[in-house]
Amino acid sequence: MRQRSLIAITAALAAGALTLTACGSRDEDGGSDSGGGGTTVVIGVDAPLTGDLSALGLGIKNSVDLATKQANKDNYVDGIKFKIDALDDQAQPSSGQQNATKLVANKDVLGTVGPLNSSVAESMQKVFDDAKLVEVSPANTGPTLTQGPDWQSGKKVRPYKSYFRTATTDAIQGPFAAQYLYNDAKKKKVFVIDDKKTYGAGLAGTFTDEFKKLGGKIAGTEHIDPETKDFSAIATKVKSSGADVVYYGGEYPQAGPLSKQIKAAGAKIPLVGGDGIYSADFIKLAGKSGTGDLATSVGAPVEDLPSAKEFIANYKAAGYKEAYEAYGGYSYDSAWAIIEAVKKVVEDNDGKLPDDARAKVTEAMQNVSFDGVTGKVAFDEYGDATNKQLTVYSVEGGAWKPVKSGTYTG
């Protein structure tokens, strides 16, 4: 999954900040005449805008909105104005598929940012690919999305040419966490828990493989029901296992209570997870007992990147009431990648969109390359981000603090 701001942004939404639909009459080239002599291009957004994961989803939506506003302010693509159409998938694959169908039906949509969840992406990819509509996720980390079901055996096959992502994958994130725990934190015996979902189970799997390869021992494994918040039985098993660390594959709504209950059972050991738990909301849910818990997340800390200073300042100035969270920078860069692809297509077609704009934008995306909020943004032959950096964070003093940044050395 997953890209967390620790900056609390509480100002009210700027008036008119989120204009969600295109206006004006539609023309034949895939955009619509905005009535002012220009063409409106819509960038779709799919994310959980309500429910347990809405903190992450709203950060995604706002960051895409900011990118379109910045492009319009700078007149970045001559004759083109960008707007967003943000749809709520509630972290449900069925909703994501319905949203993909809706976005495809709107001919003004030339690209989509999202979703948050890898399981949701699985339901959307074919819908977008059949329509040649490019999709760029700022948060999906499941390796199969870009490299196919047999990626672990070395048989990497890209399933869909229209799918890209700015986040790195669990093929790197899980092993990176294992190396940190075994080599740096000196943890040798781990209890592994996951939520059985695409993201959580996949992440736990790649972590486990690497931890065992390094010489670590698996003290036990369990699966949880993400619909419950009572983990007392598993907490007791963790305590009796003698594990010196817990690795959880899943997301913060379950990870916070799980951490709290493990400590309450008497196992005073850290819970470690991926970018799915790297949220301020995890700290709220885990309470004081969450101090010392760890998470990995994609990229370097956004607040520490010189390239992100302008993004952070502009986000705050825009007045969004929600924080940009883990994936804000990656969402902005995902939207900007679509903007760059549209710019290339327009420039190659005498300053206007061609009849097959969607196909051309998808084709142009493969060669997009620019210096973004999160660093260099570019894609490899599978549509994966070429930026493979990750960071380990620890809960200290009621906030996430970066502990170590680097790349997986496999």
C-alpha cells in the first residue's frame, strides 16, 4: 500500500477547492470545451474517502487537486485546464470496479490517480486497460499488479500496459523491514500476523521469506478478521510464543488495537508493519503502549526532502482540512505524471488533443521522467517506480520519527 504527514493541517477548505466535474460542451478529442477557448481534461481519483482508511484517501484526493490547481495556475499545458473527479471506493474492490467504469464513461477523463488498496486495484486494472485509460497509483505495493502472479519465480510478465505506480513494491518493502529487524534491531524471533487481504498477506509473505533467509525464527503465525477489534486470543498466543517482535501485514485500523492488546497481554515487544500502519491514526489507536512500534514506508520522509518544501507550503496555503498523510507527495507526483503525459501528447499534436488521446497518454506515460516532490519520477518496463527508497519509522513521543532510510539489498 501505502504512502504520513505529521503536520496537522486544520484550516478550512478553500472556497471552491474541490471542483469535481468537467463543464462545458464535449468535443470529439476526449476533452471538453471549457467555454473560454480552452479544453478541460479531467483527472479521476479513486480512494477511500469515507470509512476507516479515509485519512489516507482524503490526503490522496487533496494532493491530486493541488497538482491540477498548480498546473492551471502556471498554464503548464497550453490550452488545457485540469479538474478532478474524486470517487469513494471505501476500500472495497467492488466499489473500485464500479468507479473505474464510471470514470471510463466520462470521455473527459484522460487519467486516474489511485487506488490506495492493492485489492481494489486488482478489480480496476482490466476496466481501465480495456479503455486504454492510464492509471497511476501512489500507494499500491502488491508486486503482482505490475509483474504478474509468478513474479517470485522470476517469471515477470506485465499484465496491463495502462497501470503505473509511484510507490515501490512489497517485493522490496517486506525484505527491507526484515533486514532492519534482524541486522539493526537484533530481533531474532518474530510472530507474524496478517489480515488475509492482498496487501497484508503479500507483505507478510515477503517479510517472512527474507527473515528466515537471514536466520531468524518464526515463533508463530496467525490471521485476523479485519472486521473485528478483539485480538485478545492472538495477543495471548504472542505472549506465550516467546517472540521478541511482532510483524503485522495490514492497515492501521486493526494494527493500533492489536498493538495495544498485545502489550496488555504482557508481551512488551514492538509491533512492526508496512506503510499501511504508518499513519497518525495508528498512534491514536495504539495509545501510549505504541511507543517503540515501527513501520516502513515508501520513499524518504517527505518533510526532509528539499524537493517537497514547495509542495508542503502550497498544501498548507490551499487550506485543506485534512493532512496529506503518507501518500500526499506520491499522489501529487502521480497526478503530475498524468499532466506531463498530456502535455507531451498535446505538443506532439499541434497544440490540441488527438482523437485517441487516452491511448496516446498511456503510451506517453512510459517515458515520463521529471523531478517530483518525492524525488526523480520515472517508470521501468513493468510500470513500477524507479525510485526504490524506503524508510523505517518509530513511534517516539506520540509521533512517527524516521530511524533509517535506504534501499533493499537483496
